Amino acid sequence: MSNLPNIAINKERLWESLMEMAKIGGTAKGGNCRLALTDLDKQGRDLFVRWCTEAGCTVTVDRMGNIFARRPGRKPELDPVVTGSHLDTQPTGGKFDGVYGVLAGLEVIRTLNDHGFETDAPVEVSVWTNEEGSRFAPAMTASGVFAGVFTEDYAHAIPDQDGKKLGDELKRIGYLGDQPCGGRKFRAFFEAHIEQGPILEAEKRTIGVVKGAQGQRWFEVTITGQESHAGTTPMNRRRDALLGAARMVDRINAIALAHAPNAVSTVGVLRAMPGSRNTIPGSVFFTVDMRHPEDKALSSMAASLEAALATVCGEIGLKYECKEIWYSRPVAFDKDCVEAVKRAAGESGFENMEIISGAGHDACYISRVAPTGMIFVPCADGISHNEIESATPDDLAAGCNVLLRAMLERAVL
Ligand code: HGY
Ligand code: MN
Ligand code: MN
């Protein structure tokens, strides 16, 4: 489109904003820990709101704590072109997962301001509450409420492991907004994010044109045996819940391998009770995260999990309870948005390739209620959800320039 301005973002300013935000919840190893709705999350949100207000945006907050910073366009009656991501992190997260998409959106606004460029449609940058699902499970909760996947009551009632409820924590940090969550149309939604995997780096591409994201199923399993004395209980009389859980960890790994090459499965949390070195564990709680790009394969993995639990617990005389707490189906993004990202990358001269996201993102749920696309940039060694997560200023700027172009294509009539 020839009527688009030939403007570029400010690479240094984007990097400085990322490093400034990274000071909030910064860890000794150079990562970030800003768990959802903690005081540190509040500090990150407050800094973002201050920056957006300084950039002349009107900021609103909805009842799930989602933040929307709006830059007016010539035609306020048009639905906004929206970008954004999340500010909450994993406990040992990095400086870029989520934050990059939020601050790339702010950089788009700052760049438009620098050039005094007025779009036709309004432009908004959003922050989605509890994308990670680490403190409050499941993930992508607030974008899920916005898309009508979860009710607000369900989301507000989610407890963390200390029993604190998501809705109460929203109120405590002052981000229980007055706007209803959802029911608002977007002209388009674009999310910029680090790939969090090794493909772009291995293929030496700067931009990932994200066609969609794989499906996920999350389970919580409790295996119950019998606590008894580690010294006096003969091996053939034990009902050792941790032995059952240990065998299940290996089986869960084998289920992914049996659905190769695209399946992945992870046991991320495992708690053995009572947790005393000379008492045989009577109960073990663990989480299961299973993912696959095809729904059928994901269902087959879930069925294999159930079968393995019955076999393993039968062998050792244990009981089990397996609860599926989340199912997020595989997602295909809007073809026009995918093409807009590809065009923007090509016209900007960046080596790019189509890719399916291994990670979940707020864009996955927003794609249910708005035309949605995503832009990936590489991260070093494909490492993420790790304090050493890193990306280069050049790649981050490239992704932000592609975001600017893709958004302008939708915001300028
Ligand atoms: O787990 C995920 O895919 C995302 O990082 N929340
Ligand atoms: Mn993320
Ligand atoms: Mn993440």
C-alpha cells in the first residue's frame, strides 16, 4: 500500500524500555520474576500505564485487569487496531517473553507520535492478565475471558497455591477495572513475541510469520498410596505413591515420543507428601502439560495418559485421580493477517518463514473474536522460561518494524 508512511521505529528506545521494565522483578541471574498480580506485576503495570499516558494515550482497565492504551485515529467510530501481550512472567522467566510484545506496541505508538502521523482507525496497546498460568492456572485466563472461553466468575475464583483468589488479588493491586471484559470488536490484533524455540535461529530467519499455535491439555494428577515407616515396611508391603509418580513421569515422556515428531509433554510440578525422608510418601500431586499441533493426536495422548495411570497404579496398588484443568485447541490465525505480516516482513527486507507456535499466547484466544496475526523474532538458542532468555536489539527492532507496518496497513484506509 503506497499511502503508508515510510517510517521506522527507534531501536535504542525500544531496547531501553525493555531494560527499564526488566529492572522490576529482576533476578540475580539476569532474568525476571513478576508473577501475575503480585506487587512486582503491579509495579510493571504502573510503569507501562505511566509511559502510555506520557505518550498521550487514554488508558482503560477491564474487570480482568486487562489494560488498553488507546491512541485516537481520525475516525473514532472505527474499531481499533490492537497489539499487545503480557507483563506477567514465569518464576524464573526472562526479560522478553510477553514484555517484548507490550513494549513493541508502545514503541509503535511512540514512533507514530514522533512523526505526527494520524491513522484512520484508533490504535491500542494491550496488557493481558495472567497469560503464564504459573501462579494461577490455567494460562491465558484474561484473554480467555475476553474471548468468551471462561466466565469472569470462574477466572476471579481461581486460587493460587496459598488459596489467594485471582479476583481478590486484582482488587488488592488496584487493577480490578470498571470496564466489562470482552464484547469489544478489534479491526485486527497483532502480537509480537520471541519464538521461544530454536527454529528461526537455526534457519537464520529474522521474522517468523506465525500461521497458528499448537493445542494444549493440562492435567492435575494425585496418586494415593499409604504413608508408612521407611525402615520397618518390607518392600513387598509398600504402597509407595512416589514410586508410582516416578514411573508416570517416564510414561508421560514416552507418550510424547510415541506421538513424535510434533508431540511434547512435561511434568513441571511434583509434590510428595508428607515430604519426610523416613516416611514412605502416601500421596503425590503432579501436573501434566501435553501439546500437539493436531487435535486428534492430542486426544490420543490424553487417552494414553489415562491408560498409563491405570496400569502403573494397578501394579503398585495405588489409587489415582486425574483432572483435566485446561484444553486449548490448536489455532489457525486469520489468513489476511498472516499475509499482512508476511508482506510487511518482505517489504522491510527481513528473511522470514512461516511457523507454528509451540507456545500458547493471548493471540490464540483473541483469534476467536478478532482477525489475528503474530510476529516472531529469534531468541538465543531457542531458550525461554529461563533467566538466560535473550534476544538481540536488531531482531527485536526488526519485529517491531514489521508490527508497525502490519498495523498501519489495517489502521490506514
Ligand atoms: O506455556 C506457554 O505456552 C506460554 O508461555 N504461557
Ligand atoms: Mn508469552
Ligand atoms: Mn511464557
